[in-house]
Amino acid sequence: MPPTDRRVQVPPNCDLTLGMVCLDKSEPGRTVWRMVADERFANPTGMVQGGFLAAFADSSMGASALTFARERKVFAANAEMKVSFLKPVPAGSTLTCTAYVLSGGNKAVFAEAEVNDADGRLVLKASSTYLLWSRDT
């Protein structure tokens, strides 16, 4: 069920917790983000726990879904997500996520995200479907 409160906190608490910074949102349906993988996100071996990496991709793709809607004011909800972890990420790593909408309409979009480390190596690939609904109704 859609939220009844139509106000939106920007940036959202999840992005603040992860330390996400938007680098580019100039093209509708595409956003680029940076995050330093905080040591609080590490597992016992010093690698970033996958859920934090998935959250980084999710927030990035969700933002891309919102920019895809252009001037329409919408909420976006993740309906499903697939994540492939390709390389371990040590705590303290600087990560860049490029997220983009591959296909979409008025009610749903399909997005993908790629997370790279500071050396440009692909560490995560994700895809997701987001449901959109108007904030005006």
C-alpha cells in the first residue's frame, strides 16, 4: 500500500547511512553514485557484507527509476532484485555505482546497476524491477 504521507526526505536516511553521494543525474533514467565502504559494514574477515553492497545498488537504481519518470512526481518501490557479487570488497574501498533504466513505462521500470571499485574492477552487478505510482493521488 502506498504511503499516506506525500512528503519525501531528500536524501533518504538509507543513503545517508551508506554515505552515498550523487555524482551525476543529468540524464533521465541514469545516475552515478559514490560511497566509501565504511568499516562498520565489514564482516569478520574485513570484507563488506553483501547486504550493504546490495543496498547501494538498490538505492542507486531506485534513484534512476525516479529520474526516468522525469517531471512526474512518483514513488518507486523495488518489486524484486537480483544481485551478483563478483569480487570481495575490503572495508574502506571507494565504490562507484552506475545505475540505469533499461526499459520502462508509467507503472514499472526495469533497471540495472554496476558497482566498480577504485581500480575500475566490476564488483557487483544487479537488476531490479521498480513499481511506480503517483505522489499526487
